[in-house]
Amino acid sequence: MSLSYELDGKKVEADQLAGASGNLAVHVTTARNEAVDPAFYDSFMLQITFTLPGASLRRGGEGATIAQSGEDATAAFTVLPGQ
């Protein structure tokens, strides 16, 4: 699994995000680990969850379930095999 980030449409590294403001896009990429039984990648669902300060989360992306937890907001994604 790997993450990449864009801030206001420009690719940035994770260490550049602290204290930054703007429109953040987080891209998650998954790939099969050849050292592990392929049944895990081919058969199991992933749940990917991001927790952010509640005031900063205006939309959670396509297919996200958004929940408020105190001052934080959580965006949760369920990813089925093959997606």
C-alpha cells in the first residue's frame, strides 16, 4: 500500500503537509505482495480510514462514509477485491 498527496493540485511529500492549508487529495494505491499468499489480495476486503480535524474535512471522496468523532472527522472507505 502506498500513499501520495496533492495540495491545491500539486504533488507534495507528507512532511510538507504539517501546518499547510489548501485542498488536499490523498491517493491510495494497493498492490499484491508477491511474498504473501495471493488469497489475501484476491479475496479480502480492505477498510481504509483517515482521521482529520473535523473543520478541515469538507468532503470525503467518492464512496466514503463520513463520521464525526468529537472535533475530528473520519472518512472510511471499503474496497472490495478487484477495485
